[in-house]
Amino acid sequence: MEKYTLNPELEQLVKEKKLSPLQMQDLMDLKAMVDRLASCNYISDESVQEIKKKFGVKPNVITWGDYFQTEVASSHFHRDDKEFGLICQTIYFDLISSILIFTGKGEEFTRHIENEALLVKQTPRETWTIEDEEKIHLQILANYYQEMGLKEKYLTERDFDWFHGFAAAKAV
């Protein structure tokens, strides 16, 4: 089993002690989970080889786990541990939601979601309703599902248990 660490892109944040030990653990867990659920990389093997040929080194951000880990760390390092952990958990929840919503649905369903979001985006953001926000969120989940190659077969019983517990806690 692969041991997950922090991406080298986060070295400066670690040196400057901008990430707490709990945040670092959350980031390693996030990478492990995202890489387990994604069936493809953030950057294709061909692109990685092109970058290596051009610059002499591979990029540090290759997998979807790398992408989410570095994005969350660089955008949210200033948050407290509890809020930071909730951001990581929300990503986990969204990825599972994406799988549950889009598995078995055809292109027509996805096109409908994209069209609904496009209509919302044509209006000023300050006029968006909760329903409009949900349409945009569904489009984000559709993008995750397609771009990351999310598949239900990668979910475990533990994922389902965690998902239902998290959803119940959010409903309270």
C-alpha cells in the first residue's frame, strides 16, 4: 500500500509552520481518499512526459489527490483545525455524492445539469436563489464525476457508513 505524504509543493507552508499536524494529517487522508476514488490522473501520462522532456523534471501535481491536497492547503491553511477538517470532509462527501448521483445516468441527464447551470450563470450572482446555488453545485459534482472518472466500484462499505453519518450530522 502506498504511503501518503504531503506534496512537495507544500514544503514552504510546512517550513513556515502554517499547517498544523492535524491539518497535515487531514491533507494526507484527503490525498489517499481522492486517489482511491479517481480512476485517472489530473495530468495525463503523456502530459507528464512532455513536461519532463521540456523541463527535465516531472510536475509535483499529477494525481487528483495531489491537486486537491495542494489546493486545500494553499487556500485554507489559515483556517483553524476544525474548519480545515470540515473542508476536507466536504470534498469527500461531494465526491461520494457525485458517484451516487451520476452513476447509471446517461448523457442526457448530465447535459440537463449543465444547461441548468449555464442558465443560472447568465444571471447576476447576487440574484441567485438557493435552488440556483444547488444547480451550480450539481454541475460541479458532474464535472468531478466525468473529469476524475469516479466509479461506484471504488466505494467501500466504510465510505457509505461515513457518508450517511456525515449527512445525518449536517441535517441536524
